[in-house]
Amino acid sequence: MTLTNKRILLVVGGGIAAYKALDLVRRLRERGATVRPVMTAGAKAFVTPLSLSSLAGAEVHEDLFSLTDEAEMGHIELSRAADLVVVAPATANLLAKMAAGLADDLASTLLLATDKRTLVAPAMNLRMWLHPATQRNVATLRADGVLFCGPDDGAMACGEFGPGRMSEPLAIVAAIEAALAADTTIPLPGITGQPRPLAGRRVVVTSGPTHEPIDPVRFIANRSSGKQGHAIASAAAQAGAEVILVSGPVTIPDPPGVSLRRVETARDMLAAVDAALPADIFIAAAAVADWRVDAVAPEKLKKNGGGAPVMTFAENPDILASVAARNHDRPALVVGFAAETEKLLDHARAKLARKRCDLIVLNDVGACTGTFGGEDNEVTILTAEETIPWPRLSKVEIATRLIALLADRLGPAS
């Protein structure tokens, strides 16, 4: 997409990767964007305000208590007069401030005061990135809807190699383009007075795995973490919908603003979905087990030297097909997920036709993708008329884009 007339508020953090911010500004302006730069005190140790100002063609803002800046612009207006806020590099310190809601300098105050979406490009030593405190902060920010670009694996100025290297400027530009292309009227948590495109709508989402018992202590399951389904439920709630989330066993936090139904098995999940309908949208993001053990052992199975037990299986109910086939109370939009490892498009198109749903979200869950349990995903949206690949994004961003797409297809409630 073009960035012509798009306004970017760029916060430059204090790290050696700050030198890449200069090229990022140049790349953004080449594409027609207006860049308003903000520097932390640490950033000025690596690049000069004069260099950044010259490339941006705009004044660099540095001081929260600047009488001139506050008189002419004010930090509140500065934080909101943009289409997107970008933090590059986003240091461990800046991420921690954002996660905790601290505001002790201009950059952190702007990030707390903004009502616009924020994209961060982390950059730090790999030990700092992998530290549990940083990972907790990242999880908090993702849950809050902050978008991430990187970090990448690579050699660092400290001489170590691993995750923590800031993404290259062109990759950040692509992430900015994707964020702006997906920009929606979905409000940030706690922000009021904005349009809510699913207000008056009811959305049912399934998420996580199902556990199919073998005996009282063992079960059949899959690797689904529930992160994508929970992110979708959260995005739908932020869009104003009444959300019923039917979740299999997961270890992630409950999304705010939803009504949660916890289940164990596929049959439990179908019963909970049936009870939650009717709805305007049904999104089957759960990884439901296709089969269950036909006869669950009443006691724990023991090794007795006679070899492994022989089990027979029964097919589980098809929740997605069941909802899509309903007559009197079929949701206006029925959305399925196709988690595939090979022949991705062929299998997803066949599933779209076989299940009779309106839209399929295809994702590659092969062993090398890191999709199961990871923070990112790469999906393709399929309808009867279109096949739309999306770039690799965080699961939070995919959820936001998907809800925006569905809200647009559905239209406002009458």
C-alpha cells in the first residue's frame, strides 16, 4: 500500500540499533509518509537529533517539560496526531515502561497517552530479550494490542548471536504498511467514544484443544495453546460484540470482556456451542480432536507384560459443519480454521466446501513453523470467491484484522 499522507510518530529508544532509525525515516518518507520523531535521552547517545531532524524534515521532540513544545503542541496532542505510533528501537527499558504504564519522560508519556495503535521493533541483547521479565512484558503488550516486528536472530554489537537484533528498516516498513492496511475502528482497551463495529452483535468463538480421555489419568490431545482463539475473542469484545468463548483446556489468561465456557471434550464443546447459539458470527478456532476412544477405561490402564492395549476409536462430532448446516438459527457468518501441514490450499479449499462455511482461515502448523504455542501466525483467508494471503503477524494482529474483515462483511446491526 502507499503511505502517502500517513502520519507516523516515531519514538527512537536508546540502543546501538538507533542508527537504523535514520534509514527507517528515509524509507518511510520515500513512500510518502510524514514522520514526527521523538528521542529518548539514551537515543541521543547513539544518533544526533540533528541527523534525525534532517532526514525527517521535522523537529525532534525530546523534553517532556519543554515550555516551547508544550505551548505549541503539547504532549497529549503529539501522542494522538498520528495514524500509527512506531517505537524503533524498542529497548527492554521502553517495553517495561509500556507494560507497567510508566510515564517519566516524553517518550513513555506519549506511549501511555496515545489513543492510536502502536508498533514496536524490539532491539536488545539476547539475554535481555529471553529474560522472563521481558517475556512477561511482551506478553502483556501483545494482550493489550501492541504490534511487534521482530526481533530477528543475528549477530549483535556485543558480539553475541541470537534473538534480539532489530528488524531491518524495510521489514519494519512492511509491518507498518500491514498495520495501516488493517487499521480498524476497533478501540483500544479502556478507550471510549470510538465506533464499535460489532456493537449489538453476538459472537461465539471456540478456542484451544479438546482432551479425549483414555482412562482416568490419560487423554488424547493436540498442541493447540488457544492463543489465536483467545485473541479473536478479545478482539471481538473490543469491537463491541457480546462474546461467548467456548474453550478447551488451556493455560493462558482469560480474555477480558467475554463470557467463558470451559469444556474438556469435543462433545462437551458441541453442547456448549449449541447452548450459546444463536449468534451473528461463529468462529471455530479450536483444534477439536477428530476421534475419541470408543470405550474409556474406568481405571488406570496398567502394563502387565502382555503388550500395549488395543483401543478402538469413534469419530467425534463435527462442530463447524454442524453449525454451518443449521437452518433456523445459522449464524450469518460461519468461520472455520484449517490447520494443515501439507497441500495447504488444496485441503483448505476442500474443507471450505465440505463444511459449508463462509470463510476459512488457513494456517501452516508444520513442525518448523512454530505456530502451535507461538506468538505469531501466517494465515491465508479463503472464501468461495477469494484467496487472500496475509503476511506473518502476531496472533493479536491477525485477530484484529479478522474481526475487522468480518465486521465489514456483516455490516452494522440494524
